[in-house]
Amino acid sequence: MNKKIILIGLFAMHGTALLAQKKPLDHTVYDSWQSLSASEISVSGQYISFQVIPQEGDGNFYVKDNLNKAVFSLPRGYNARLTRDEKHIISLIKPKFVDTRQAKIKKKKAEDMPKDSLAVYAIATGKLTKYADVKSYKLAEEASGYFSFLTDGKTTAPTDTTASKAKKTTKISTLHLFDLATGDTLNFQQVDQYDFNKAGDKLVFTKKAEAKDSTSNIAGVYLYDLTNKTLKKITNGRGTYKNFTFDDFGNQLAYLGDRSAEKSLVKDFNLYYYTAQLDTARIAVQKNTTGVPANWAVSGDGDLKFSKNGQKLFLGLAPIPRVRDTTLVDFEHAKVDVWHWQDDYLQPQQLVNLKKDLAQSYLSVFYPQQGNRVIPLVDDKFNPVRTTVEANQEYVLATTDFGRRVQTQWDYRSKQDVYVVSTVSGARQLVAENLSGQAVLSPDAQYVLYFNQDNGNWYSYQIASKKVIVLNDGLPVSFVDEDNDMPAKPSGYGMAAWGANGKGVYLYDKFDIWYFALDGSDKYLATNGYGRASSTVLRYKNLDHTQTSKWKSNTLDERQRVILTAFNEKTKENGFYEMRGKRKDPKVIMMAPHVFRNLQASDDQKQFIYTKEDYVHSPDLYVNTHTFKKEEQLTALNPQQANYNWGTAELVQWSTPAGHQAEGILYKPEDFDPNKKYPVIAYFYEKLTDGLYNYQAPAPTPSRLNIPYFVSNGYLVFAPDISYVTGQPGKSAEEYINSGMKHLAQNSWVDSSKLGIQGQSWGGYQVAHLITATDMYAAAWAGAPVVNMTSAYGGIRWQTGMSRQFQYENTQSRIGKTLWEAQDAYLANSPLFHLDKVKTPVVIMANDNDGAVPWYQGIEMFTALRRLQKPVWMLNYNGDEHNLLLRQNRKDIQIREQQFFDHYLKGAPAPKWLKSGIPAKEKGIDWGFSVD
């Protein structure tokens, strides 16, 4: 049913008197507002699990059946799993929020903080078993009889034989193997790492001896056979053992081990390999193994992966790193970063990525059953390598941008060479050179599919024949972003899935899905052009269950039922369609003025779950059958919302001065009265109208406008879409935002003298620009704004270490040229040089740990306006980031935004911080919220 009809009915039934009784939202409501998390349907479709969590406090875990009957609930439960036979539920339990809070107040050490517990619930009998101080638990992929968990117990022993000495508490980690049939546990002490094989009949784990216990011989790797109930030590000795990996059949086990001294600067990892035919695990690959390059070794940071057939084991090799000379005296040597103009990456970027770069490994393959061959597949000039899902096939895909990385300083992309590499010989075969785009290997490794962003085309490359085919050649539609308004070449719409037989691929245009045979023999419009004809964006939804799809590629099989998600660009409605085959229009399953998210299905796709929301209704979880005609609501979150004056959302359309058709969202209070006049705040970024039906919970935001709060408190909020002209981002903002606000101001219920604007980041820049171009706004709030494009152009995004130049030349800042090519454009679009025209009071948020926009941009704006004696305030949340992360800071800024806009748009008294500021000597004593 249409929400507008529901709203009209509400007014008719209860009248405005009832609405007037509803209270506005206040800043105390945030913590208790709930959201859904971790919703999942079981393989059989019988059970649905989910968490309901408040913004702050203790959440709850629930399980219901598909008839909406409650099965189990667990306060503070999270990270829960249903056993494969669906007879037991296992879940961690968080400590109580109040206990953790008190421990933080007391500044307890990490090891003394409250710990998780574990719950085991038998569905048939209702028996619940709990364990305290649990660090982790694991289930085997396919077994249901056992699971294991690790606890962190404490033992107390005297440190000295004399009674006067204090006793020392040590921790003993214990691994528990839990028999779900009997409830019995088998315990192994001093365990560190552990894992099951797929079938769950083998459990591998490591034991660690106390560092000071030189006589202990327990350290090493153990394998427990659950069928025979036998324990075997397969590696003896102290060390670090990790990345335990069984093959799919459970017959082979591989892991990494380092036996070097604990304080050694260079770790000496080896690859260990074990089968039941061996007495102990053997070292299969080490630095002097044939095939390992000189001065390379097994990486302790690389992943291990068996191919599905178990014939290949993939591992990481890496150059042996140089280490510091520990004999050097620190205070006698300089600490200096040397920037070089030919470095691949800027020094700040290198430093940000240092840990990752030191852990970088390069894919190699080991053949345990074929002569123990080791074949390095790439060297250190290559990016991470990708195998097929099964990894049985001969070829892997490798790319390198070596020698072309400098250009990422001004172009966010780097051109790459694409190769396929043989896992049999290590030979490389060039597929594409200097590619701007992405490439992927077909599931059978017979083709490479790649997209060229420079020309917007999709290509297939047949490995055997080296034949290249332009898949979309001659088609009348574009496969790149038709709405791109950035200087960079538009990105592609992407890939939907592989064909079921691996011989074809499904690709997206703006609205529809196309099929292409990889050999070029066939192509057709799989959705029959329905998407474009109806302005509906159709996208494939892979509904393979996560527990049964480990070795499955993302495929679309038109012989089976194919579900598509749908979004109508005109109405903004969402829903689902069913694809009906070649040259047939898709069949609508449901389309509604809602947003549907997280669609999941049982393994047989007879039961479905999803969330449904709109601006008025909080996201709730629903279950439905394959007909989608038996919808059942499983949750009813946030019933307290009914007590508050909420709001409505509607689409507004107008023409800009240049004749462009424009649209935006207008949010109105639930008790909106057309006979009153309302202040309006415009909130903007780029394009927001696709979120017309998004629910927006009242929450302390990272610095965005808290839309439901302001709407509930008697404001209209307007969110206009903006389209940009390269070289004129500021003028583009004027074109759409100002004209949209003027369009609204024609209504008698808008107070045109009380218009405000608010934006964060790119929105903050636009706020800063707008107040230099017009005096129509009575108040403005700019979060993390750039005001000087000339200095920001050469600045650094400190969170990533990247130069900001790419933003101006290619992406969001949309100048499209270098500073030297378009100096006038940089100056014209820099608010700093026009701040003398400002007549609007403005608050700036600029945080000293902002990793995206250098906070000196906010300082430049503040000091300029202060010099010009314009009303300006700046908030620096110490140590916080571009978008506020700390909840206490988010709560603080909500109060300040409300007080600021209330003062300038409603005439409320100014609080102390706005009226006279907070001196440094009163910081932490007085937050300045009081009103005289």
C-alpha cells in the first residue's frame, strides 16, 4: 500500500490533535534506537537468525522459524552459528555494557577487561549451556557432531617459596572439544591456534610453553583424530605455527612455522606438510628449496590454499627483508624521510602502507604429489595474483603497473599490463598492455574478460589462440556510466555473472543485462530492454547460500529461476523481478515505495528473507515464500518512534536557471501545517534522491545533518541533487542548490528569511562557496571544507598518504586540469579568495586528525573570516577524523548544530559557546551549552 495513502488515513482517523500530542525528538533518544544486524536464513530455510542492537548498550540475538515462531533468544549474543544439521545454536556473548564501561573508567588493562562467554543451545530439548572467558570458537564446514572453543583461564602460583612473597597470576588457554550429542568436553591446555578440517573429523592445534620454562617439551603442533580418538604430535618444538590449511578431502595438512628466536628481526618461516602416511610433518618449502628465488623465503604473511582437487598448494614467497643494525646508537643517527621524484609512491603513502608492504608476498605453487616442485608465479613487480575459484586450472591472472605508479599522484588509476601465468611452467603470456580498467579470469581459465575504461569496451581474450574479441562492438548502448560528471573517463557498470557453462558472461548497461558468448558467437539482451524502457535499473542477485557455495563461481543460469533487484529512477521505488529468458520482459515480483535490502534464500530457494524500510518505517526483517505472496514480519523495531513527531519524505522537481531538470527530497514534519511558516535547511553532497525511501534513524552523525532530528523539531530539510560542469564545481552548486531553495520559497509555508545550509566534506566545500556567492542564507555550517584549492591541490590525504592532485584533475573536485593549466579556475572555485563577500554566519568543523582534508583548510577559512570580522566559529574535535568517529564527539556536535540553527533560524537565545566562546583555560570544564 502506498505510504501517502497510509499517512492520509492516519490524519483522517486521528486528526491533528493527536499529532500535536507527539513530542519532538531530543538528544536523549539516540542510545536506545535499534537496528538489525547479522540476519541469516539457514540452509533448509527453517530458521532465521538476527541481532537487534541499540546504538549504545546491550543487544540481543534471536532465532525464529519460518512461521515466525520464537525458537531462541540470547541477551548480548553475537557471532552465532547454526550447526550444519540445524540442531544446535552456538553463540558468543558480549560482556554487559555497564561492566565494560566501568572497567574502562577504572582504566583496566586489556587482559583484565570483561571477557566474552559462550552459549550452546540444543533446539530440540531447549538445553542451554554456557562457558565463561571464551576467546573464540570454530565449527567444521560440514560436520555437526563437535565444535571447539578456546578459553582464557587463570592459575595462581607462588613466585617464591617464601610465604611473604606475592603470588603471580598466569593465564592458561584451554582448547575444549565439545561433543554436541553428549555435552562432554575433551580439554587441551596451553593451546594457541586451532582449526578443523572440512569433514570435522580432524582437529589441529598448537601448544605453547611458558617463555621461562626451559624444561617443558609440550610446545609444537598436534593433530587429534575424532574418529579414532587419538592424539599425535606432528611437529615438536617452540615456535610460531599458523595458517593451518586442510585440503578439501581432509587428507593433506599444510601450515607455516617459524622456529627462530623470539626476538629475531627476521623470521624464518617454512612450509610444513603432513599426511597420515608421515610420522611427523615435514618441511616442504624453505628458503634454500629448489625453485625458491635467491634471497627469497617463505612468507609468514602469505595465505595457504589447496586447489579443489588437492593437487596444488598455493603459498606466498617474498624477498628476505633488510633489517636495522641494532648496534647503531639512535641519538647519533639522523631520522629522515628522503622524498625522490621518481619514487613509485610519495613518502607519506609509503609510510602509511609500510606494514602492508613489509607483509607483501607473491603467489607461488607447490606440488606435494608431483615431485615437490615449487614454481614462483610472479616477482615483486606484480600486484596480487588471482586464481579461479577451484584453482584446479592451469592459469592464474596477474597484473603489473610497475614503472607507471607515479601517475597515481594525479590520476587515481595506473595503467596495467595483464598476464596469464601457467602454474605448470611459470611461463607468462601477455593479455593486454597499458590497460586502464580491470580483468578477470573465466571459471575454466580458458578466457580473460577485461574492461578498457579509455574506450568503454569489454573484451574477451582466448588464452589458447590469443584471440581478442570486442564483445560489445556495434551495440547501440553504452556500458559506462552515462551520468558521469567528473573529468575522468567514466567507469563501467560492471559484470553480473558468468554464464552457467562458463562459456559466456552477463554484463550490465545502465538499466539492463546483456549476455555475451566469450568466443563472440552470440550476444543478446537478456532483459529484453525492459529496464531502459521503464527507467528501471535491473541487477542480478546471486542467491547461492554461503554455507554451500565455497567452490562456486558467481554464475547466472537462465534455466533456473533468476531473481533481479530493481530500482526505478523516476519513482525511486525498489523491488524484485524474475528474469524469464531470451527476448522476454522480466516479470515483476514486487515494486513498492520501500527499500529492500539483504535478500537471502534457503538452499532450495523456497524461503526468502529481506529487510524493508522507508522514511517512516524502521528497517524490519521479513520472511516470504518463493511466491513472494506470503510476507511475514519477523521484527518490530523502535516502537517508541510512534511517540515522537516523525516526518515524511517527498520528491520535489524544478527547472534550474539554465533550464536543467532538477530534483531533490523534501522532508516535512509529521505535524506539518501549510498555514505555518517553516525554516528550511538544505543538506547536500552530490546526488541523494535515490535514497528517497531510505529510513534515517535519529543518531549522532559523523557531521552530516541529523535530518530526522531537525524535521521532528519543526524544520523543513531539503536535499537537492547536483550535476556538475567540469571546471565549475562552485557554479554548479549555485545552479542547483540556490534554485531549488528559491523554488521552495515560493510556497507560503516557507520562511524565505530563515534559510540555512549544511554540508560535510565535499558538501562543506559547497557551503563555503555558496556563502561567497549569495546572501540568501541566514546560517551556514561547513564540515571539513576545502576553501583554497591552490594549497589543497598540493596537499596530502594523510590517512592514505596520497596526493590530493587526482581529486582536482580527475575526480570529485572537478577542475579537470592542472593548477598551471587552469589557474583562473582554481582561484574562481576557491572560496578563500572571495570571503570578503560573506554575510552569512558560519560554523566550521575542522579536526586536527582529518586524514582526507588537511585541517589547515578550516584554519584558513576561520582566520580569513575573523580578519574580515565576519561571524565565524570553528570546532576542532581533538584527535578525531574527517568524519567524526568518537561517539561523544558525535553527540556534542548534534547539540551545537541544533543550538546554532535554532538561534539563527528560529530566534532562540544563543548558548555560551556561540555568544562568547570557550576559553582554553575552561576546556573540559565548561562545554558552553548553557543559555543565559
